[in-house]
Amino acid sequence: MRITDIHIYGYGKLSNLKISNLHELQVIFGENEAGKSTIMSFIHSILFGFPTKQQSELRYEPKEGTKYGGQITAFFPEKGRAVIERIKGKAAGDVSVILEDGTRGEEEFLKDLLFHVDKSLFQSIFSFNIHGLQNVHQMRSEDLGRFLFSAGALGTDQLLRAENTLQRELESRFKPNGKKPNINVKLKELKLLHNELKKAELQNEQYWVLLNEKESLEKEINEKQREQLLLQNQLSKLENWRKIHPLIVEEHSLKEELIQYKDIHFPIDGISRLDRLEELMKPLEGQINSISKGINMIEEEIQLHLPDARLLNKENEILAAVERLSLLEKLKQEEKELQDKLYEIQQEEVVLREKLHLNLNEEQLLSINTSVFMKEKVIAAQEKSKRIKSRKLDLDERFHEEKQRLEETEEQLKLLESQLLPESERKKLEEELRSTQKMQDLEQELIQIDTRLDFLYKTQNSEKERLHRKKNQEKYQLSIFCFLFFALIAWGVMEASWPIIIIGVLGVFYSISMFFKKSTEGNNNFVHEELTSLKNRKKLILQKLNEPSMINAAKMEDRLEKDKRVLERLHQFKFLWEQRNEQYEKVIIDFESWEKEMVKHENVLVGLGDDLFLPRDLALSHIADAFLFIEQLKKLYRERKVTFERHNSISIRITEIQNGIVDLCNAVLDTIPTNIQEMAYMLRNRLKVESEKKIKLEGRKAKLSDLEEELQRYKLEYEHFQIEREKLFQSANSESEEQYREIGKLADKRAKLDEQIESIRRQLKLSPFNDTELKEYMKIADVAQLISSQSKLCVDLKEKIPLLQNRLAEKKYEVQLLEEGGTFAELLHLYKQKKSELEGEAREWAKFALAKDILDRTIESFKNDRLPQMLKRAEEYLQFLTDNKYVRIYPKKEGIGFLLENDRGLLFEANELSQATTEQLFVALRLALAVTVYGRFPFPIIIDDSFVNFDHIRTEKVINLLKSLSSRQIIFFTCHKHMLPYFEENQVAFVNKKESLPI
């Protein structure tokens, strides 16, 4: 498959984009946000459907209301060129496929073309971008080799994710030495319950005896019920046999009666067929006689009305002569019109000669060159004359316009020069302004002081709040200390210990003194001093800014700024004056060029006039009109010649027609009129009469032939019916019709016997007996006695079964009492419940264990079957990419992963490689996978900037590797200009941010 054209109706920000003639190796270049990834997603969507709203993939629906979708033209080796179009419709869009032979199809047809490959497989194998390599960078070292193996097997890390998921599920349910998984916990609980159940079982021997008796009773009841069911079936069959036995006896008697009619042979529906043949033969006899009489009458009429053969032989000549009569009138009319036309041509020739007013004869005029090339020269010269005159008018207008604009610019320059300040005054103002430049510095300092004041006010407020909180906290702490010391005094009094009392009293005095001590406010004093300093500085700056010299500085600055603007405008107008002066000079130069061109063109016109035999004045002013008159005169001369020749040929034709009509009249008419029209009229009437006779004769002959054919057909039918009747007599071995009818009556009697036997057989088929059973039941001598004995046995079983069921109910009740009376029943129920839960968990664990086993066997199969072929190709690619630094790739013997062998024979795991080498290995595996394992799918390989992290050497290597894949189309998207020199110019297409440029 090779994509040749892309047409995007509307997809994301792309609208009405056409990309044609895509090559085997196609590069699409564009800056970031230009739409490269959008084009790549468009290819996926057209081939496999738009992403649904439930999927996480972007749908790229147009924002501006354009038609959503587009089409791709692709070449398939077996089907030829196909146009695939997908537009907005159902969930994945409405798709239509048209092959070059006209074959059309929809979604299923497209799936057949794409070998039923789905979108995920296509993106995994044939379409990858920089995110594929970023997955390699983000892998942990212990998972890197397994990831590369998964990418080599499926194109993505799905294999790795599946293995990790299954392993997690298995370990979450069971570990051989684990304690927390559910199965481990339930096994431990079940083991404990089983031990307790064994202990309880030893104490319940009677319980097991009752269970055995209950099971034996259940078994005996089931056997009796089966025996009862068999007896009931046998009784039912015996009753049915008693009903159908008379039918079997009757069938035997009918068969014995049928034996006497075995030698009778009679055709099916023989009597009715004979009656039908006789009914058909009688009307045929009458029709044959009637047709024979009609044939004789028509033969007599033919002899009486024979046409004139001499006149009919000249029919074509007469018809032609009569038809030429109308032509004769037209020729005479045309002859008169040609005479008039010759006169008109002579008059037009006189008028044109007067307009042209040249003393030239007919031969000279005809010799003048009026070819198409000459006419083009004349028309071109005339048009050029018009353009030269028009250019003269434009130059005059431009001259006046440029002159006026130049004068206006000069006036503006004078006005601006008058508004400029004198140089001495400007310098004086600048000097004064520099002396007052400190005003801006003061304003800036004033802003900084205001900012600092705001900060200090906030700091002062926060410090006050902090001190307030601290004082409250200290008061709380001192209250607690006082309480503790009072408690200590009370304890000392109780113990009569003076040291403890003294310590308590001192502690109380110390707490009270600390309670009334004031906090230091050094920090607040510093903030207060700085606030006072900043307020004084602000007051001083405001006084300086209100001085008169500072106020005048603003006015001086405005005057200098205004003068600066005037000076800038003056420079602008000087530049504008230079431009307009250049335009003015250019108009003068164009005037000189026009005069040279005018002289040159007049020489050309005079040369053309000499070729047309025209004087100079006429050639310069009206050469096109003169050429037209000469051309018309030549046309009139030719037309006059043709008209004259046509007039002579018509006159000759009129004479030939008149002589032909006269000759025919002399040959076939007895009396000849004098007028040509009367001659033609008589010829036509006479021919009409004889033609009618001929037509009637042919009609009679045709009717005669039809009657003869019809007579022959009736005779054949009559003979056929006679033969059919004889065949009926022969089939019944009869010689006459009477004997035939007697045999028919015997055949009807035999048919009735057959019907009776068949009716009995149908009834027997409805019975429940097969042929073997019928033979066995025929051996029964006395059916009634057998039914009676079987019924007696069935009644005995009906009486025994309820007694056994009563005994079973008693045993069940005794077991139930034992189970409800002790812990054994509870333990047994709990044991079975836990066992059921364990079995459920084990089944869940078995599902994942089986899935992992299947996955392991699939991996092993891939290692043995498809992996060697893919690794051989990947080794070739890796050797090329690494300049033979790494030469072999080995799969691990256990688990999944790869080992790489370098040129010195050393083996490396994937996590021991450098980042760049890991990327090269990933690219080699992906390309090898597409070429070998999935080589039967001839899809293009689509790459979106997957090599941006390579240096120039690795980049050149990977590009050369892509170029070597000649058997498959490669579409490479990039936003890096340094990649373009690796490709030819015709292989690169460009898109940009503002608009998409078609190739």
C-alpha cells in the first residue's frame, strides 16, 4: 500500500488541504503547531475511523464549521488505485471506497483492503513518534530489557504491561510463604476449622450412623421410582399395541387381495387422457376442411388481378423523376437568387472602392497579403498605437500630480522650519533643564519613602499584636506557676516541712513580681525612630518639589519635547521631499522614453502600409480600417467568382431534370402532355395504381402462405394426437377403445386398495413403535393378561414408595435434631462456607494463573518461531546504526528480555546500555518487526520526529537506514531544518502555521 494523495476537507485547524504525488520516501516539514501531528492523526482516522466521544483520543473536529473529514488516494498492489473517503456520520464516520475499475464499497470493503488490521496494531507497528523513545527513557533499569522484548514482539509495551498485571493479580491472591493474600488467609482459617471439626466429629458417632441410613433409604427410593417409571412406560406401550394390532391385521388382508391385480398395467389418468385427446381431435377436423376452401378462393383472385410489370420495372426512375420535380422548383428559385446576389456584390464592391480610394486593379488587390499573421501584425500595431496614446495621457496626468505633490511638500517644509526653536534658545533651555534634573530623583525618592513607611506601619502593628499575645501567654503561665507553688505550700503545711513551705512562698513572690514586670520595647523604639526620620525626609522633599524653579522645569521640558517633535516631522518631510523629487524626475525620464518609442512605432506602421500599398498618412492614422476594407474586397471578389460558377451549374442541372421526365413519358404513356408538371402527375398516378395492384397481390400471396402453413400445422397436430392415442392403447395392452376402458376400471380398483394400505401405514407411523419393536410385540400371544400382570406390579410399587419416604423423613428429622443440638452443625456449616469461599478465590487465582501460563507459552512460541527471523534483521539494522559496535542480539533463556553482544564479545543487558544506544536498539527492533513478522502487511511506515535526540552522526545513519527500506513507503514528519539536507528537494513538502500549502 502506498499513499499518493491526501485531501483534508476539515480536520482540526486544517481546512481544504491537498497533498499530491507523495513519494516512496516523503518528508513533511513544518514548524511547531503547523499541523504535522494533525495530518498524521488524519491518516489514522480515514483508514480506521474517527475516535468516538467515549475514547480519550482527540477527535480534531473543525472549529469553523467546515466539512469534517477528507479522502486519501492509495495504491494497493492487488486492487490498484483506491480513493478512500470518510466524512462525519455515525460514530466512526461514513466511509466510501472507490477502486479504479469502478468497484465501490464501505467499511467492510475497506477492512478487506487493510487485511482486517485494526488501528491499535497499525499504530503499534507502522506508526510511531518521539513518545515511543520517551517510554524507553522513563523505564526503570530492571524493566528496560523486558520492555524492549515486548516492543520487539508487538510493537508496544503491551506484553510487558500484561505480564506485570497478571503477576500483580496472582500475588494479590496467593503467595507460597505469604500471610496477607486472601487465599493464604483462608487456607489458614480452613485448616483451623478442619481440626475443630475432627474433634467434634469424634463426639457424634450416632450422627454418622444416621447419615448412612438416610443415604441407603434415598438410594432404595430412587431405585423403586426408576422401576415404577419403567413399568409405566411398558404399560403405555402395551396399551398402544392393543390399539394398533387390528390395523396390522387389516393391512395383511389388503395385501393378499392386491396380489390378484399385480399383472394389470394402465397409464396414469388413462381414461381422462383418452377423453381429452378425443375432445381436441374433433375441432381440428373442421378447421382443416375450412382452411382448404379458403386456399382455393385466394388462388382464383390472384389470377384475376395481375399488375403491369413494364411500368413497375421503371418504378425507381419514375419516383426519382417525380421527386426531382420539387428540386427543379428549388433550382429555378436558387438561379434567380444567384442573379440577385451577383448584382448586390457588384454594388458592395463599388462602395468599398470609394471608401478605400486606391487606384488598384483586381489582380493587385488579390496579391496583397491579408493572412492571419499579417492581420495580427496590423491589429497589434493598432493596439500599440492606442497604448502609446493612453500612456501619453497617463504621463501628462502623473507629471501634473507629482509636480503638485512636490510643491505641497516644499510648503510643509517651510512651515516646519518656521516653527523650530532657534539653536541658541534650544541650548539655553536644555542647560536650564539639566540644572533641575534632580526633580525626577526627588519624586523617585518620595515613592520609595512612601513604600518604606507602609512597610514600617505594618511591622509596628504586627509587633504590637505579637507583644499582646506574649503578655497573655506569660500571664497564663505565671497563674499556673502560682497555683503550683500554693499547692506546694499546702503540701508543706500538711507534712510540717518548713523547707517546702519556704520554697513555695518564694515561688509565689517570684511569680507575682514577674506578673507586674513590663516587657521591653527596644524593637518598637527602633521602628518609631525610623518612622520619624522618614516623615521628616518626606516633608523636606515636598518642600523642594513646590519651589518655583521645579515648576518651571516642567514647562521647559514641554517646550523641548514639542520642538523635538517638530524636528522629527521636519526630517520626515525632508525624506518625503526626496522621494517625491525622485518620482518627479522619473516622470520626466518616462516622457523621453515615450518619445523614442513613438518614433520607432511610426516606422513600423509605415512599413506595414508599404506592404498593403497604403500612403503614409493613411498607414499612420487608419491602417486597421484600411486592412479591413482590403480584406472585405478580396472576399467579395472570391464570393462573386463562386456565385457565378454556382449559377452556371444550376442552369445545367435544370435542363437535365426536364429531359429525364420527357423521356419517361415517351416510354410508358400513350398520350404525352405539354407541361412538365402534368407529365410528372400522370406518371405518379399510373405508378400508384399499379403499385396498389402489386401490394394487393403480395398480400394475397402472404395470406395464401399463412393459410397453407396453418393447414400444415393443424394436420401435424391431428396426426400427433392420433399417435398419442395409439400409445395409450399400447401402454394398456389393448386393441380397442372398449378393451382399454375395461382395463381402466380394474386399475382404479387396484389404486383404491393401494390408498387403503397407505392410509394404514400412515397411522402405523404415528405409533411409538419402530420396526424392531413391532416384530417383538407380534410374538405376544395374550396382550390383556400381560397388561394385567404389569399393572399389579405397578400398584405394589406405589404402596411401597410412600412407606420408604416416611422412614426417610424420620431419619432426616433425627439428623436435623443432632445438627441443631450441638456445635458440630455450626462448625460443619462454617467449614463448608469457608471452603466454598476458598474455592471461589482459587478459581479466580486459576484464571490469572492460566492466563499467565498462556502468555508464557505464547512468549516461548514467539521466541522459537518468529523471534529468530526478526532478530536477524534487527541485528543487521543495529550493526549499521552503531558502526558494528554491537553485532548480536540474544533473547534471555528465562523470562523476557535481551542481551547485546559488542564487537569484543562482551554481553550487556538493556539497562547497561547508554541512552542513545537503547534508542537505536528500539528503532532497529521496530523496523525489523514491521519488515519481517508483519511484512505481509504492505502498509507505509509513518514517523513523527522520533530522532530529535540523536546527534548528526546517528541521525545520518538512521536516515540512510530508512532510505534503504525501498520495498515500503515511508512518511517522515519533522520540524527541524537540519534534517532537510538529508533528503532530495522533491521529497520534501512544507506546511506552515497560518495556512497549509499544498505540494
